[in-house]
Amino acid sequence: MGQSSWLERLPARTRDVMASLGEVKTFSSGEGLVNRGAVESHLFLVEAGTVEVARNGLPAIQLGPGDLVGEMAFLDNAPRRNTITAATEVRARRILRTELMAAFVTDPAELRTVLEEVARLKEERLSTVPSGEQAAAAFVKQLSSESLSHRAVRHPYLQALADGTLPDLRWALADFARNYYGYSAHFPRYLTTVISRLENPAHRKSLLENLTEESGVYGEEEYAELATFGVKREWIEGIAHPLLFQRFSRALGVDHAGHRETDQVACWREMFLSVLSEGGPAEALGALGIGTENIVRTIYGPFVKALSRLDLRPEDTVFFPLHTAVDDHHQATLEAISADFARTEEGRVGLRRGMLKALSLRTAFWDWLHERAKDPSRAEAVA
């Protein structure tokens, strides 16, 4: 509960005075006590229940009975830094600055004690705030967790593939292969677009290494790691990832050369490219990194399970285990670059918006494929 015994630090008489000040307010669960950016300086002394402090870009903290909140704006006379919400039903005393001062006006030493304890509380809480570098990394990790909870990752289409509950699993996988290629084959283009948006040479160099792997070039460490996933060197060495996807497609009887691209796939690819090229660099990173590479291992898992139900050679389906392994490296690289952008408010906003745009576009694609897979006989009628 954090510093739940703040009130107990005070001398008995001072504690009694503080516990009698202000107007008692009740808040239902989810109701706000303090809004970030608000220009106000009163304190809240929690009497019952739990409040949650949402710190921008950092994990939230919970505080309870006997705790004081709002001390930073009270002392600095500055806009609120954080949003504070009732996590349960809460009863708290709303104490105005003028009221607190007046309560101890006859005893300056007692007033000094109270103000010193409020200042001490502020310093303690600030000391738990990570450095700029730690805070930025924590923000990116928080976004990564958010992306993995998105519907694009927990979509019923993916669950149906994993469970093998679609009417015709082979047809559904072939339909995926036929349509997903129009998006996935352009990954090198997505990567080079993001590289062109970056000014830092170290950032560009890191992503160029990812581009090399997309072309089928790996180091000895990568081959050793891939072997633990059952991926043999001869299946992938020197073979660009789009060609591996074509191999998977051919195993299901899909010929991309003779397939007319659908509007849905073209729209997904073009809108995604628009996010990468027309938004800010942070938005491009959020889309390609947190909203795409970060989720690859999770979203390809259901395809691995579905393919295990078919009689296909492992070398024909290597595209999927390869990406669940290699994309861990891609993800780590993109996360590190994203953390540099997360040092500013503008960068954090861009990263999240890019992530959400990429996830929303993928959700729409899964929706479309799922409707087709639920009734293959009516697939062409699905808009």
C-alpha cells in the first residue's frame, strides 16, 4: 500500500488535528480524485479504501488508509503530475492549503513538522521514480504488454486455428497463405521505410542487421539457436523470407503467380505503409516494432498448432518457427530504439499511436479471414 502509515509519523496531537481537517468525500470505484494537469493544490488524506496513482509512463502504485496524496502540487503550487483514481470505494478528507495553514497558525513549530513530513513524503516518492532511461524502458515494456492484450493477438480466428475448430482447416490455411503473402512479402519494404525515418546512425545500423536476416543471412549463433527450434540450416540458409512463405504456400497448393490480389490485402499494406512513412519516426517504430514484431511469436503460435494437424513436411512450414525465434532479436532491437524515443512525451504518444494503428489494421484483416473461414462456400461474398 505504499506509505500507508504517513499519518502515524506525526505526533499524537498533530495527527488528531490532521485527521479532523477538510471535507470528507466519498468516491466509488473508478472515480477520479485527481486529474493529471489540473491546476489545484489541495491534499487528500485517505481514511478508507484504496486509491491508484497512474504515473505517466510508469507502473501505477496503490495507496491506502493513512496515506496522503496530492503532496507535489500542494508543495510546488504546480499542475498535477499524476491521475489518482479510486481502486475501491474510498473515503478521503479533502484538505485545502489555506485550511491546513490556519489550523496550525498558533503553533509554528507544529506547522513546520507537518510541512517537513509532507516534503519528506514527496522526496520518498520521487526517489522511487526511475531515471529517464529506466522510465523510458519501462514505458516500452508497458506498451509491449498492452499490445499482447489487444484483440489482434487474442482474436477468435487465431483461437479457432489453434483449436482446429474451423470447418475446413486446410482450406483456411490455404486462404491465409494466398492473402497474407501480399502483406508479408513487403516486410523488407516496411523495414527500409522505417530506417529512412531514423536520424541516429546507430539506430539505422541496428535495423539494417534485421534486414540482413530477412534476406536469409544468419550468424553462427543464430543457426545454433534456430536448431533448438528444430530448424535445420539447409532449410533456410540464403533463402529470403518471402521465398520461405512461397514454399509454405506451394505445400498447400497455392500459386501466388496466378492469384489476383484482393482489395482487403492491398488496403492493409498501403495503409500500414502510410503509417510508417507519413507519421513521425516514433509512430513508425511503434507500428513496426511494438505493434508488429512484438506480437509475432504469439500470433504465429496458433498457425504452428494448426499446421501440426496437417501432413506437411517441417521444411515446408519452417517460415513459422523461424519467425518465432528470429523475430525475438528483431523485437529486442526495435524495443531498444523505441526506448530512446520514449524519453519525451511526444515520442511516447507517437509510439502508442503507431502501435494501435498497426494492431487495428491487423484486427480488420483477421476479421475478414475469419468470416471467410467460417463458411468457405461463401468466402467470396465476404466484403
